[in-house]
Amino acid sequence: MNTLPLGPQPEPHEAGYSRQRAWVEVDAAAITRNAATLVEGLAPGSSLMAVVKADGYGHGAVPVAQAALAGGASCFGVATLAEGVQLRRAGIQAPVLVLGNLIHAEELRSCLRWQLMPTLSGMREALLCQNLAAAAGRPMAVHLKLDTGMARLGVDWHEGPRLVAAIRDLADVELAGVYSHLACADAPPDDDNGFTAQQLQRFESVLDSLRQQQLSAGCRHLANSAGTLRSRAVHYDMVRVGLALYGHSPAPHLRAAAALQPAMQLRARVSLIRTVEAGVGVSYGHRFRTSRRSRLAVVGIGYADGVPRQLSGQITVLHRGRAVPQVGAITMDQLILDASDAPELEVGSVVTLLGQEGDLQISPDDWSRRCGTIPWEILCGFKHRLPRLPLGAH
Ligand SMILES: Cc1ncc(COP(=O)(O)O)c(C=O)c1O
């Protein structure tokens, strides 16, 4: 006999349950609007690649990809094979470029099977692709990456023209694009020692040489969010945008370049309220001690969910237009608020850790500045213990 309680209602730990302890809320319409805003600002002839790696910067790769398509994105960038296959399995048919290096023949065979374009950084992988494509009897599209000054992936830019020629000689490999990546585009233009201009020059010099040899580069692309917002001169045929698509500026001086709308709200629920006397130590190490009789609220979210422990005692959460301070060490699964001045907060109340409530807003940038990281890392840090739900689901 089946003793499992099977039924139409989701269990309290499942995504469909309406009273989660903590969750990430994603505003798909904001992603669509951001994509449209970015497309509108592109240089003529350029198109938008939505970078949806790392599960769409923590927002959920598939809903983000669908929302970005609706806003005018024409292709996708992922970091890994698995991320590309996930898009295909969800029925997304637009071109997908794998930005990471795939080194094994099986990975490249999988690219061919799922019609994902690998990034090549040298001839070794190009030859693997040729062999696989010849064996399969169909061409394989690839992009070649040039290292113009990031010193990460890509062939040294001096080698670019030679490599393009060699790849173009491979019968079954289609060189669909040539690209590079900017290392310092988020620095104010006077502050990057001219390095972005130098990268641009190097990229241009490869393209010049290809023109002279009458070799097509295919789709040329160079800019990330910062490059895209900084200058149309780096838009080429396509831009690869991550952070800005999610509504955040890669640097304060670029904020005015586009009206973007944050797409993520991080919310959690109060699970306990207690009143303690003055002088009580709160949480591990008693890093906070109450200075008055205090009303403490325990919230069910912690560093195991992606709230950095370094933020202990440095953040507030929003509730009904009020900022409520977090106190004491953030623990693995909970954090504590001093709700003495927020009498309306009760067990079951929902607080906003990131996002907007009324006129108040807390951004990943606010957090990252306080704990010495970058907004990208904050967004990607939210673990899958937190369900991703559409905006307003709670
Ligand atoms: C090669 C490449 N292009 C584009 C991006 C998107 O960058 P951003 O999120 O700054 O727009 C990334 C992200 O790290 C990347 O690695």
C-alpha cells in the first residue's frame, strides 16, 4: 500500500507552496524592459546577446532567457555546456555561445548535438571540432576568442589573423564569430590608463588584418555591460550583456547611461519574535548587545542561502516602508532584526532584504560595497535552497 501523502497541494518545502520561509522574486517584465532599453541604445547593426550564465545571475536562466527574447535579445551566452543544454531542453532555439573553454571531445560533440557554439582559444579545439563535424556530416559553428588584455581565455591577439585563416581552412567548421573581452571597461575613462582604448586598438588591428586578407570575422563582439554603456564604439555586431540586463549598473558613473530596473527582490519571513532585556548578547559571539529592552525578530534566511556573513550588523531590511536594522552575527539559516521600532512586524511578516518597498530600495551594490565584493557575486550567490518565484507570487 502506498503510504506517501501524494496530493495536488505542494509540500511546504516545494516551490509552489505559498508560505516559503525565504525566496528570490524575479520580475520578468523588468528583464524584458531592460533588454528593450539596451537594444534601443545599441549602435546601428549591433544586436544583444543576453548573458544568462550562472543560472541567469541567480534569477533563473530559462525565465530570464524568455524575458530577454521578448525584449529583443537575439542570442544567449552561457558559461558551461550544462547551462547551454538547459536552454535547449527548455525549447529555446536562439543561438547560444558557450563562453567557457570546452576541452574534451565529448563536450564538443554535445555542442554539435545541441547546436551550441563553443568558444575556441586555439587550434587544438578547432581540430577536435573539425573531426567531430566531419564524422557527423554537418558543419559546426564556433566563435574564436582573442586575448586583447584580459589574460584569461582566448588566443593572443597577435595570433588572431593566422588562427582565423587556419579555422577558415577547416572544411566542416564554420567560424561564426570573433570576439574578445574587456578587462577594465567599468573604470571611469580617465581611470583605466587608456587600457580599454588599447584593447579596442588591438581588436581593430586583428579585424584590419582580416579585411586585408579578405577573411570574414563573422560576428564581431567585444563589449560586456560596462563596454555597452560606456561607448557605442565597442558595440560592433553584438554586445554581451549580463549585469545591466538584470537592472544593475556595472559602475556608479555608468548609471545615467541607461534607465534600468532591478529584476530581483530577496524576501524572507519572520519566524519568531521575542522581547529581551537591555544588555543581552545576540547571536554567535554576542557581537551585538541590546542597549535597551528590545523586540527581536528572527528571519529565516542566512549565509547558507547566500546572505554574506560579512554583512552581519551592517544591513537593514525593508518592511512596510520602514528600514529595520539587522543585528548580531548572520547565521547559517537565520538572521536577527532589532524590531523595537517596528511594532507592526510579527511572526509570518515578509521582509525585503534586496529590492524596493515604497520609496526605499536596497541594491546588491549596497551590499557589495559593505562586504568588499561586487554586485555580480552577490546576485550569483543566492543558493537553490531559495525558490525563484515570479514577482508578486507572495
Ligand atoms: C566573456 C563574457 N562576456 C560578457 C560577460 C557579461 O559581463 P557583464 O555581466 O559585466 O555584462 C561576461 C561575464 O562575466 C563574460 O565572461
